[in-house]
Amino acid sequence: MEVTIISRESIIPAAASSSVHHHKKPYKLCIFDQLTPITYVPMVFFYPISDPNFNVPQILTHLKNSLSYTLHVYYPFSGRTKNNLYIDDFEAGVPYLEAQINCRMFEFLKHQEIELLNQFVPFHPFRKETESHDDLPLLAFQVSVFACGGIAIGVSLSHKIFDGDTANNFLKSWAAVFRGDPDKTLLHTNMYQGSLSFPAKDDIPEKSLAFMDSLWFEEKHYVTRRFVFNAKEIETLRDKAKSEVVPNPTRVETLTCFLWKHATAASRYGSTSRRASIVAHAVNMRPRLKPSMSETAIGNIFWWATAVNIPTDEAETTDGDDDDDQLCNLTKLLHESIKGFDNEYLKTFQGEEGFGAISGFLDQLQEDVDSLEPEVYAFTSWTKILREVDFGWGRPIWIGVMGKAEPTSRNLIVFVETQWSKGIEAWVTLEEKQMAILEKDPKFLAFASPNSPALQACDVCVSI
């Protein structure tokens, strides 16, 4: 496969009217934006196009025009961050690339060479960015046209302002504008709710920023693999994870703990290590607040629920019922941590005094990291978002996450809903040696399918 970039430009927000573009005040970050390092989150949406009258030049022009209009509403996304406090310079715009692919879409999807996905996005995914904040865009796009006429829309989203819900609402709004959807409620954002509830701090201690940076990035030889769990396998695992404490574990809780168990087993393979491990799971705070925060509130309105496992000799047994017990115990740890993210707890993060509670959380986590020297695994779930990014060509047939991992990355697992069933894809980034062991673990592979086709039936787009 060859990807040829045919154009590069910058898209700026459309003016409020044909004659005047009203000046916008700087947009203040929230405290969680400030604590999140700059790195780019990738998403690639694949749309097969079977309409013989599909006018590619017209579509490409309309994509740019509708993006410009959407950026007028979501104007902070076209700016640049300043001093890790606010966003300004909204006329800086977002990079927008157009590319041609020399193969048909179904050929790419059939062969499952996920390392090639990085060629579909403008920035390398989850890399530690070292350039000045003032120089880096918050958003960038690459629209790639396949030889068959199918289109892939690749997005690089800066984690400095985008979390999953922010990305989902922006992309759904752009798609609605492109379709000419009369339902303008998609464009009614709650722009400032996050920064008002969790205000930025002028003087965040450097130790807090450095510690967050160390949690996000570590220099190792990482690889990314994609594993698919079908609906039946997930239900079987949920039954195994059940207990009196957690009688109805969610799909995501279950898969998180199943992967946690097998990833740590892979890291200890052939050794007598009893090293502790920590899972940090992203939790969307919007619906947990009372009254709940609008789902259209922008920014990093999430935080990390952490669960610590300190294994014992007995807990390392992995045969028969004891193996299920281990899954149950991990599920209890994670469930209780996420359950703790209730309104009373989240209220302590709010307002001008909120950083005190956040700082206490970071201090406790740093104490655990320093004393236990644990393995740390980060999990995030996109299972409730992104499926409705429909530009009028139907839902994306597949959503790709990331290709070749960067050397400065982290143990990271991203869950994405499969497009053809109620299954879940796990995009797993681990150290290379650890991944090699995981990929040969028969108890893991009994539920996780590696290299499963992106399409259950590639003939969906054979004709295009």
C-alpha cells in the first residue's frame, strides 16, 4: 500500500457572517487539561462508497467547508495553547491533508496490517511531543481516498483538550453539518462548563506535571496488537468475573481485568517475581456529577480510577477455579475503585480549592509507585462513542486506532465497539517481549481472537 499526500492546507473557522468575524476571548483550560501531557490520539474511520455517481472532488470540497463551519462553533479547537493555561490564536487553524491510496479498501481491511494505520493520520499516535505548545495544533485531519472510491477520515486529536466525549461530539457535529442535518442541537455545546467547574491553576507544582508525564510515557520497545472479543466470549467471561460483591460486572470491567490478569502473567513468565501492578482506568466524570454535567461539555472531563494488586503466592495459582477466583478478585478491586467516583468524591475536585484533592490523589499514587515499583496499565473505553459519525454514507465500517507504537509510550489498552456485532476490539500496547508471551497464552487466546478480520465479510466492499 502506498499513501500519496496530494495537498496540505489549514482550515480556519468560518466567519460569523460574510463580513465580520467576531473576536473570541481566550478559552481557559480546566485543571485536568493542564495535567494532561500533549500527545495525539488517533482515530481512523473507514467508509466504503458504492455509489457510482460519487463525486470525489465535490465531496472533498464539502468536507472542508463543513469543517470550517463546525470549527466556528468549536472555535477553541482551531487555536493554540498558551502557557498551559488557555487557548488563543484561533485563526491558526487545523492542518488538513488529502491523500490517495493505491489499493482498494477491502484489500487493506482484509490483510489486517494495522501498523500501516499511522499513514492515515497526520501525527504519530500517543507519542511524547516535545515541541512548544504554541506551535502544535489541537486537531488535524487526513482524508484518504482509496482506488475503489472508499474514504478513510483520519483524525489526530491533542489530548490537551480532547477526551473521548469531546471528540465524539465534535465529530458527530461535523458529520451533521456535512449532511445538512436540520437538528442544530448537535452544535449546542457547553463550552465553558468544564473550565468553570474545574478551574485552571496558575502555579501547578512542577512535580505534579513531571509525575503525570512519567505515568504517560516510558522508554521501551512497545508494540501494538488488536484482539477481538465476540459477544458470546464476553458473556462467558462476565459469568466468571461475577461475585457477591460484583454480581453484574460490566463488559468493560470484565475485559479490563481479564487483560490485566494475563498481561501481568506474561510479564512474570519464567520468573519468580511478585511485582505489584496498578490499573488506571479512565472514568468520564460528566454523568457522575449531580446535577450531571452536559455530555457536550468540552475538555478532559475524566480522571483515573486506580486499582492496586499486590499478589501473593496463593493468588498466582492459575489452574481451574483458582484462575476464575483471580479474575473475580481483580474485578472487585477495579469495581470498587470506579464506584468510588461518586458525586461526593468528585465534588472535592471542583472549584478553586479542588486542586488540593487532586494533589492528594497524585501524592498517594506517587507514594504507591515509589514504594511498590509496580507495572502500570492504562485502560480507556470508546465503546459508547464514535459509532454515529455518519457523513451520509452510513456508519463507518471499521474504526482503526493506532499502528506502530512509539518508543516513548506506555502500557495502554483502548476498547472499541465492533461495527458488526456486540463484540469489543482491544487495541493493546505492551513491551515487545511481554506481548510475544501474551500472544502465545492459550488461556488468553481461548477468548481473544488475534488478527481477526476488520470485516466479518469483506465482500461488503468488494464491488467498489
